[in-house]
Amino acid sequence: MTTPIPIWRGSPSPFHLQKLDETTFCAWVAQANPGDILEYHRGFLCLDRGNPEQKNKNPDQAQLDEMSTRAFDLAERGFLHLLQQRIGDASFRYLAIARSCPEGQAINFSTLMIEEAA
């Protein structure tokens, strides 16, 4: 089993296994090599994000909701594989695995932060 890498190469990331925001997540995707793995959440994502109709989410829920929505968007656009691994009752590791860039080009950070037109 591959061990998830810290967000930044070299020394361990101060963000590793902490709450990631959407910008930091996209920064990792932009610099990741194909096959690099980031554990972006631990828990039960659908419950931790809160109710989709909830008007006043707490800041942690709102941040997690934005970041996980971006992760799904990037997976749909072919930049990532998303996996989950059970670690206990109602507890999972959520992993993002970097894919090779379409057309073998480097990923532009601004490309990751926009929604692809339908």
C-alpha cells in the first residue's frame, strides 16, 4: 500500500491531515506527480460536510464542503482519482491520487480553480 505523501515535497507539510482549504488542495494537485497521494479528509465525508440545504454551516463545514466539491470536480475533469478506505465504523480515509496531465502538459493552477463549462 502506498503511503500518502505530504502536500509539499521535502519536509513534512504543516497541513498534513489537517483541514485543507480549496486553494491548498489545488496547489497540491498542480505540483503533484502522477501517482502522488494526498489524504484530504478523515472521518465520514457526507456527514462532516453537513446538510446540503443547511443555511448557516460552521466555517469548518463550509471549508470542507468547498474543498470536497473541488476534489470531485477535478476528478470528473480527469486530474485525480478519488478513493476512500475504511479505517473503522463510519470512519474513512479520503484519498486523492494525482493522474498524469492531459496531453502531458503541466497543470496551470488557474485551470484547477475554475469550473469546466458543461
